Amino acid sequence: MLDLYKGDITQLKVDAIVNAANRTLLGGGGVDGAIHRAAGRGLYEECKTLGGCETGEAKTTGGYLLPAKYVIHTVGPVWRGGGYGEKELLTRCYLNSLKEGISRGVKSIAFPLISSGAYGYPLAEALEVAVIALAENTPADVSAILVLYDEKTYIAAQETLARLKRE
Ligand code: AR6
């Protein structure tokens, strides 16, 4: 099951939220910065023990001060024009994050639109990868929520979902 939500992922009372991190896993700007600020120092301390993360992979920590029980950190590809395996890597972010969540028994998992901010992935393409990966791979008893931070992105996501349902 895939739902869309407009707003701040750090506020969601779900079993797990996914973080669009970088390979150090030590924090940054965008959604990563927001998650670290909301979760507090404990998240940073646990992230320091993880040894970073490769692009396309995912690693799980506790949620600390967040309403979510877990944070699943994944590292999206930097957009370099589309000819450097970006689509495959971005798809693997969604699939590996789902896998991490499922292995911990989560029933609700919220995703940001990975790579679509600082990493420069074009919005329409980022949405298509996210919607297809989540709609096709989320088990029936798990609720996946794609979180869009602003109105424009939320409307574009609704259109992408509606179009892919028709096809
Ligand atoms: N809730 C939901 N979505 C958000 C939030 C929020 N609180 N804040 C931003 N977004 P980005 P990336 C949206 O740049 O492109 C970091 O510095 C945002 O509007 O956060 O994967 C990391 O450390 C955009 O649509 O992640 C890395 O260095 C989406 O989240 C790098 O940025 C992703 O934007 C990762 O870049």
C-alpha cells in the first residue's frame, strides 16, 4: 500500500522514517538535518558507530526523540545527467530501505523524495522512481508513505501516481 503525505517527515508517528543521508551518515542539510535536529544527540552518537553507508544501501538506527521508532538511513545518488546508473541506485535506496524495515517488523514506513534536493535528481524522474519502487514492492500488510515537503511536489506526486495507475 502506498499513500502520499504533504509535510514534515519528522512529525510522523510511524514505525520508521527513511533519511536521505550522505555516505558519512553524520548529518547534513535538508531532510537529514531536520531528522538529526528532531531526534537529538543520541541519533548522531549511534550514526558514528555505523561506519558510513554506500550509495543505494540502507542502515537502521533508533528514532530517539522522534515519534518514529526507527530511522532507516539511505544514500541516494547524486544526479550526473542520468547516464551513471542513477535510476538503478535510486531504486535500490527504496528497496533496501523497505527490506531494512520489513526485517524489523515495521508496518508503517515513511520516505522522503530521496535525491531530489541537494543531490539534484530531476523532480519528475525522482517521483517516478519512488512511486514505482514503492507501489510494486511494498507488502500488502505494510503501509508505505511518500512524504512530499511542499505543495508543488505533492501535486506532482499525485499526478504521477494517478498516471501510473492508468498505465
Ligand atoms: N520532511 C520531508 N521532506 C523534506 C524535509 C522534511 N523535513 N526537508 C526537506 N525535504 P534533500 P537529497 C525534502 O536535499 O537530495 C543532505 O545534506 C526536500 O524538499 O534533503 O537526497 C544530506 O546529508 C527534497 O524534496 O536530500 C546529503 O548530503 C527531499 O526532501 C544530501 O543532502 C530530499 O532533499 C542528500 O540530498
